[in-house]
Amino acid sequence: MGGSQDSPRKMNKASMVFRDFNEILYHYEKKGGRPIAQCYLQAFSNALGDCNLTDMSFSGDIFTWQRGKIREHLDRGVSNAMLNELFLNTQLVNGEMTKSNHRPLIVNTDS
């Protein structure tokens, strides 16, 4: 996220990003396996804040990735205030896992 010429903090545009960030924001977003050190959670939170992005609320299962008994919320949508003002009713849904170990992210801007 850092260093890109098109990072949301340098753009004066409505922005949203949906992806597997491979990071969590809170300890409750991981079940099983070794705990993640707080400094890594804080670094991800700081990176989002530096880009003026906030985590989008969602419906569905919190855990978007699973391998064996380890489940984590790695896939998420983030957006900036300009986008949130344009699309007041945006909803993010964590879909059902099918053949992948990741849940699809479904965004609805018509709610």
C-alpha cells in the first residue's frame, strides 16, 4: 500500500479497495494457530490510516480465509470518506466458501 503514485492518500478521488490484505486488524479476527503480535496489527491499522482508509462494515462470517483449523479475516474492503459520502448505503457481504479457501467479497451499492 505504501509508496504507490496512486495511493488513496495522494488521490483526491473516491476510493475503495477489496483484496486479500494477508493481515488482521484485531486479535478476534484470528482463530487457531499462533497469535499475531500486536505490533503487526498496529502497523496494518497505521497503514490504512496513513491512506485515509477505513474498514468497511460487512455481513456474513467474519472469517474470510481458512486452512485446516486456522481461520482469519484476511480479505476485506476498505474505503475513504469521499466514497462513503457518495455511496451512503454500500454493503459488503462475505460470501460463502466454495472451492477456494477464501470467501468472495460482494459489494452492493444499491442498498
